[in-house]
Amino acid sequence: MSRTALERYVAELEAAAASIQTVYLEPGSTVKSFTDVIAGLPVTPAFDAPLAAVNAGDVGAAVFWDNQTLRVVLPPLPVSGKPLATGLHVAPLLELLQTEPMIGVCMVRLGRFGVGVYQGSKLLDSKTDRRFVKGRHKKGGSSSNRFRRIREKQADELYKKVCTVLQEHFEPYERKLDHFFLGGEASTLVGFRGRCTYLKTFENVLRARVLDIREPGHEALEKLPRTLWESIVYEVQIP
């Protein structure tokens, strides 16, 4: 759900606020069951998916409910509010959507990468480039082993290049970044994180969400703010 879509969603909740209650789950919190935070809520497998999403993330959640529906909002960035509010309490969500934090992004796939720094949705600095890495080799034997070594060397050169570019473009913003995201191919990011020690600079602001970016070029960086500000909303009927 986009930023504007979530704002509309919140407005619809406010229009029907008479019977809705609110609880905010702190970023990084682990919840065994929604019944632990909402007295009288029945237990149902239908709550498993939103519960797992809350526990897997690091942004917390805004939970709204009435007698019929449980609504769980996972915001794009960490949100905090009153652990339990009487009635509908949407101010923390709306305030979050109106902020302009500084966000760093590093996207890596074998063969291409992109880095960018944003102030809110505005792209302040960026760099994209290509770096050839051989595709997978299906044959076995010594030829396959030689191919694997070449591929690993090329991948290592890519990681070094991305790490150098990242440091060159991010050093002026190191102390200013509020959030840092990685994006691209999961297995490639594992290798990159193991080889780029500069990433440790952003450990305290690194978000758990990995951005699913297939083509990490300049066009992707231009369009990325929409993805960065997307929220996930679950609506589950209460039995």
C-alpha cells in the first residue's frame, strides 16, 4: 500500500472510529499472540500471517480492531506510539508518513549495482554501474571447476567495486542517515555483506526488509521512493 493509499485508509478508519481500539507494537518486539496484547481476542489461525510478519520485521506495527475486524499495519519505517490507546489513535502513523528522513540504499545483483541517498523521496546522490560476471555453468568436471573459480573471482571484484563506490558516495552522509536498505538478489547480498566491511558503518540503521530490485539501474533508483514508502496492511475477520 503506497503512502497516499495508507493515508486514505487511515481516513476511512477515522470515519468509522466509534468502536475501533488501538495498540502499537514497538519496533523489534516479538509477540507470541495478539491475545497477549488485546484482552478478550479469540485465538484463530487466521492471525498467523500478520503475526509472523510483525515478528519478522523491525518496524513495529499499528493494530486496530473492533468487534468484527483485526487490522494490522506494518509501516515502511519504524513507528512508535502508545502501547494501548483508548479509541482510534492514528497520529503516530500519519506523523511517520509526513517525515523526510535520510535514507541510504545499496542494490546489488551479479552484473549490475546501484547506490542512492534520499531525503524523504528526493534522490540526493546516486551511482549505478555494470560489472560483467559469467553466468552459471551446467557441465561438470575440470571445466566446470575452472569456470566456477573465474565466476567467483569476478563476483569478488564486483563486491569490491560496489563497496568502494558505496564508501565514496556515502561518506558525506554517514552520520546523517536515519535508515539504510539493501536490495537485489539474496544470494548475491550474502556474498557482498561478507566482503564489504564498510557496511558495518550502518549496522544501527540497517533495516530488515530487503528490497526486491531486478534491475538496479538509475531508473530503479528514481522509482524506488514508492517502494521505500510502501506499507503492508492485513485485515482479518474476528470469529
